[in-house]
Amino acid sequence: MRSLKLVPLILAVGLSVASHGQIAFSDASASLGAGNVGRSFGASWADFDSDGFPDLWVGNHGRVPSLYLNRRDGSFLEVAGFVWPGPVTDTHGAALADFDGDGDLDVFETTGGTSGHHLWRSGPTGLVDEAAPLGLGFPGARGRDAMWLDADDDGRLDLWLSHANAAGLLSRLVLQLPSAGTPVFQDVTTQAGLTVATTYAQLADLDHDGRGEVVVASAVYPQAVFDLPYVAGSPLVNLLPGLGIVQDPTAFALESVLADFDGDLRTDILVLKQLNNAQLLQRSATELRARVNTVADQRGFSFDTASPVGIDVYPGGLLDGIAQPDLIRIGAAGTPATSFELLLDPANDPSVIGTPPHETTDEGVWIGYDPVDQTYEVNVSSSRAIVINFSIEGQGTITNPVAVSIPAVMTDPEPNFYLATDQGFVESRAQAGLDQGFACPSAVAADFDNDMDLDLYLACNHPVVNTPNRLLENLGGGVFQDVADAGGAEGTLEGRADSVVSADYDVDGFVDLFVANGDGDIPFWDGPHQLFRNQGNGNHWLQIDLDAGASNRTGIGAEVIVTAGGISQHRFQGGGRHRRSQDFERVHVGLGPHTIADVRVRWPSGAISHHIGLAADRVVTLSPTPACGLGPEIALALALLGALRRRPRTG
């Protein structure tokens, strides 16, 4: 990004090699500068200043975003205040790419409100919003997510959008057309026959033909798997019925990780499910937290105390939330509240005593006190969907919290783990050691210990509180084991985990993590940004920057096979996308003890290039130029590998 190259950078790079051992992280959050605390809703790694080191964008949902510029010495410089022109919007994540092929990174910012999306296109004077002029604003669409991809194989990046307007959750495909000057986009949603619901989408190769498909997430996962490329005038074909995936209709898919976990060069699927959206939790002897959701009914909780109590009610900013404090009624007379911050003292204010009269579908919050039992009762009722948060502080001890129609004890849902086999995708969570509960809204796969298989890191929370994050080490063959304390990356208990994104930010060959802790609604979103540095070990590695040319500079849609020591590993360049977040697009592969690797790339154009004898422990840039001097034995072996990769499935 030309405007950001004016920012002074410290050029020294410190590399270190640790001894062999377990996966270990250290908290490097201080390198981000002063703590950024609050709502986040998505984060993305990308190289804004084209210096080869990942920078970090965080949407900050309703606040000025964060843009952490990597100073190449392990520290970052927060520059959003200098380069970002605004405005503050209801941001639901961003998709980052050099869509116009000019060498500068651009940011498509998805907006959940009605004002429309933003396309921050970089240029000589900085970032300029060109969404509306290019027809990409879609005001009123209430965006949920976005993804750059080359849907029609013309070398130009297109947009897949996930919306939630009055008609429900919608998928939208917008093509970038040939243009010698100003970019031109065309909405082809109708022509593509898109009618499926979507909350986010990813690009992955699920039919194992070396090409990407669009995998759509919604209440049932996957909602659809659309074959590419898109052909003008023809609807996209949904491949889902032929993949053998038995959908789980009982749980909303909150996050998904698409990668080859068992090392058979085929993409497997991990699906994390949404937890119940309500909870009553006693945080201490004097503190309660509650999140109550209703759908044409009444739900609530009670607790005992003999002392005055403060009850803060948080309806603001919530979908269909009440907006006036007079909808809070107190005591037998149903006295309207004048504030969302209540101090209740029945000993000195008898109006608090008794139960407010109401029907279970009346709109409001109803609070009463029984002086005999010393019990407060709090209920939320409505004829429609309402979500209300409560923060309760007692001046004395609070005892006996009882939930009514909301969970008092959280039961974390087990994930779905679909393993690719010759018979299609088979649910295999028990065999993989994943038959346990996970309440985690975001996850990444990476070879954190460079031992030649993909591990998992999960950012986790409950509705009113943060919970420790999880690190699952792949023991080989797609069997996972919990790493104690997440290898040092359990994270804060403040706020609520929102998004985790991965990148080797210090370019030492070991993948690091960033976690944003601003998920959900006030007051439980108040968590910091956290950075965890991988301390590494003695294993070797290779990192690959793909350059497919034109506007697809990072080779989105390319398939990469890396072979070292007779072991082949599969990576698919899906742009790093997962739910409202983006991992760094550089392809990272652990090589274990091996120092030489061969790489085969199937490019989005269909061209195949072979790169033989690449030295380990470095970053290489590959383009669709076939290697020269390939011996007949090596050429034959690579051809056989390609044939095996595309063998027909049986059963």
C-alpha cells in the first residue's frame, strides 16, 4: 500500500531456533502497543505495505478499526488513526485482497447495518471508499461476511457476499468484468440461481478434483457446495448431494475448518456448533451475570440476598431489544424504571416488594422481591424475539441463583468432524478424539510444531463470560490431543473470544496467533486484543507466496502439494477465509527433520508447475512457470501423484 510505505519501519529481523519440544506460545500482546479493548467482530492478517511481513486489521465493530503495521522487529505500529478515513460502521468482518492487481492491498468491509458496505481501495493518497461507485455498497443488505475468489476463472477476483436483509439470509455473487480502467462489477446472483441462506462462505476442494468449490454455511452445515467455475447464464451446480455428508440439522454451524487433517491429500471438515445463547452465571459471592432470550414466552432467573443490589439492564444494540427503561417494571405495583441502572433496596423502598402483574407475552422486564424468602425474581417476556443482558452486583452475598428456562450449567456441543474417504465424507469425531464439548466461535488449522501434520487452535467462550482457549495437537492421521494450557495461549478471561487468525508474523517459520476478545453484546464484550508468539523448535519449514498474476496476486484457488522425506502434504489456497476473519494467505508447511522439498502447484487457470529441490527454512515465491530440466523419473512420479489425487471414489 503506497500510502503506508511512508510509515517508518524498523528493519531488523530477529530469528531464533528453540529445541525440539511440545508446542509452546508466549503472550506477545504488549508488542501491539496500548491495549485495544472492546467489540471486535473479525480480524485479518495481510501485507499492507508489501514488505513480506504480515500486518493486522481488526474491524472493532462500531469503533475505529485497528491496523497494526508490522515493524519487522517483533513489534507493531497502530496506524489506523493516520490512514483510515472513516466512517465508523457496524462492521462484520473484512475481506482483504489486491482485487485490481495494482500491487496495493484493498479492504472490503462488510457492514451489518443499512448504510451499505465499504470498499477501501488503496492509492497514492491512501484509502478511498469506492463501494458505492462500483456498485458494491448494497445499502440495506445487512452484510454478514464476504470472500474474494475468482469464480469464473478469468484471472480477476470476484466477490461472494453473505447478507441478512428483510428476505432472510442471502448469498450473492458479484463478478469483476474485463476493464482497462475503472473496475466494473456485475451482480449475477439471479443468473447463478443462488437462493440458499448463508452466514459465511469458504473456498475449498471438497470433491478432490484440484479445483475449489464455494462451501456455504448457515443453520445447517454445509448448506450447499457450489461447483466452480461459474459459466455465464448457467446456474451454479450444488455438489452437496453427491459428497456423502450427513448434515446435522440440530445445531447452527458457528465456524468451520477445511483442511487435510489425516494426510491423505483430501480435504476434511471440522464444524463447530453454536452454543445456547442464554446463560446464568455466578461470577463471585456478590456478582451475577445473565443473558436471557425469549421467543413469544417468558424466561428469567432468581437469586437470594438480604442486602441492597444493583441490577444493570442492557438492551441497547441488541436485535429487537427494548429501548425504553419504562419497559422495566418493579414490585407489586409494576412501577416503571427511569434508568437501566437500578439500585434496589427493599428495606428502605417497599415499592420493590412483590411481583409485577403481567402476562407471559407482555413486552418487558419484570423485577420483584419476596422479603420472606429474601428472593429476587427477574423475568423477561415478549410476544417476539428479545435478548436482554444483566449485570448484578450485591452489596452483600448473593446465594441460590436459579435459572428459569435458561441454562444454569452450560453443556458445550460436540463438533462434527467429516473425514474424507473413498466412500465420501464420514462422521469421525470419536476416532479423532473430538467427541467432547467445544464452545468456540473461531478456529484455525496450522502445523504449529512443524511436524508435518495440521493442528487445531480454538478461541472459546460462553454467552456471558470468556473461557480458556483450546490447542489440539495432531498426533498423526487426524487424531487429536488437548495440549495443557493451550501451550501458553489459553488467553484472557476478560471479554468474550470472537476471532482467531493465524500468521507467522515474525517470519521465523512457526505460525503465530492473534485472538480478538470482543464478541457479543454489552457488557460482556469488553476484552483485549491478544497476540501469541510461537516459540518454535528445531523442525524445518517452507513458506510459499503464490503469485498467479493479474488481480489474483496470492493465487486464490490454487492447490499445493509439498513432498519431503517421502511424505506429501496438501494445502488449498482458499484466501484464508473463515467466519468474518482471514488468516494470512502465505502457504506454510512444516517439514519435520527434512531440509529439501518438492512442490507441485495446480494454479487457478488449470496450469500445473513443478518446483523441485527447494531448500527449507525460507519463504519462496512461486508463479505458474514450469520448472526446467525435469528428469523423466521425477516427471513420471509427479504425473502418477496427480493421477492418484484424482482417482474416482467408490461406493
